[in-house]
Amino acid sequence: MPNATAQKPRIISIANQKGGVGKTTTTINLAAALAELGFKVLVIDLDPQGNASTGLGIGSSARDITTYDLLVDDVDLNKAIQLSSTENLSIIPATTDLSSADMELFSNDNRSSLLKQALRSNSMKDKSFDYILIDCPPSLSLLTVNAMVASDSVLVPLQSEFFALEGLSQLMLTIREVRQTANPGLRIEGVVLTMYDQRNNLSQMVDEDAREHLGELVFATRIPRNVRVSEAPSFAQPVLAYDTNSKGAIAYRDLAKEMRDRHTKAA
């Protein structure tokens, strides 16, 4: 259940260096599903494309203070957080300015821990978020490392297509390196299969391979290939709001409940 205590939020990076795997879609809709369960959720858009911001209804003209300002200019966290149209769900948006952050931060000795410092600031203490979900860029860049250093765990969306598992090895190496050098507590939250088509033999093969190699790390919930999920961002809404009874919306609710139950059991 959502906490009424002052315990710190659970911070989860949603990462996969391969593009087009449903990373941002998972961030938006998992956040909305957790918020629907009554959790207080913050999304941090760390992708220069800013698609999570768009998908949660934050237009370009409304992005005055962004994750770029948070990392590069050390602005106050309170100034960066915006309410979304979804109850219990806030966001720190992103713009293309973020694409230059890697270069601008290169000479900063604390370049890998800037997001962690921001999320540990006094400004965060009165926010009482239950979950913070970080939408990472589709690369293993300094931005992704910042996300992992700040996080408790990494959730990996895995597209149900050929070569899906091959890209995981580099991501796992990065997670291991961050664990060894900067964040010993970092763990893998789990792997969620996206764009799953139960009629497709290839989807079933990827599912079987993932469960054979990764075991219980793979969530039981599969996110189906669903046109409503694809349409929702163009209406600046999570699919839970756009078509609440669609297969995609139901699947993301199931994923949120499965994650909640895992955390409850582990507590």
C-alpha cells in the first residue's frame, strides 16, 4: 500500500540501450498504473527526445525548467517538478538541450552522481513520493549512468523480437560496473516483455528464451502489441486514460500490481 510514512521513494531506471523496445511507453504507463493504485509517482524524463514529457501532456512551451537545468545548472528540484494531468503523477520534463549534457558535464568530477545528489537534496524530503521512474535514453551514456547511480534498481523492457536477448549483455555489464564503482545496492528490478504477440511463434520463442536464461527476473506480465498503446502518446495521455479498457491498459495495470506485490513480499 502507499506509505503515509517518510520512507524514501523507490527509484527505478527504465533502461535498454536498444531503441524502439517500449522503454518510454513502459515508463509512462507503469507510472500511471502505479498512480492509479494510489502511489505518489514522479517520472524523470532523462531522454533528450522528451517523449515521456509529451506522453504525459507536457508540451514544449511548458518545459521551462527541465532535467538539463537540474543536472547542468543545479536548479532547485521543486522548480523542476510539474504536475501531470494524471492524479498522483508528477514529472520533470526534458528537451533536446539534454543531448549536450554529456559534453557539458565531462569536466565535472561528480558527473556520474549529479542526479543522485539532486534526488537526495532537502527539496525532495517533503515530496513523499512512493516511486520515482527514470526514463533513460536509448544509449549507455553519461545520462544513463547518472540514472543508475541514483537508482535502487533497473527495469529492462525487452522487445519480443529476434536478437532481443543479444543486447542485454552490454546493459548487464554496465549495471555490474555501476554496482562495483558507484552504487553497490543497484539491482535488476526485472525484465518485462513488450510488443508481445501470442499468435507469433517468434514472440513465444523470445519469451521462452528469456525465462530460461533469466528465470524469475522476467515478469509474468507481458505487454501486448496493441494499437491503443501506440496511439495514446499522440493524444498526450497514458493508455490507461486514452482507452482504459484496452488490452494495453489492462497489461500495464497487471505489471504495476505484480511490481507492488514483489515489493510487498520483499519488505
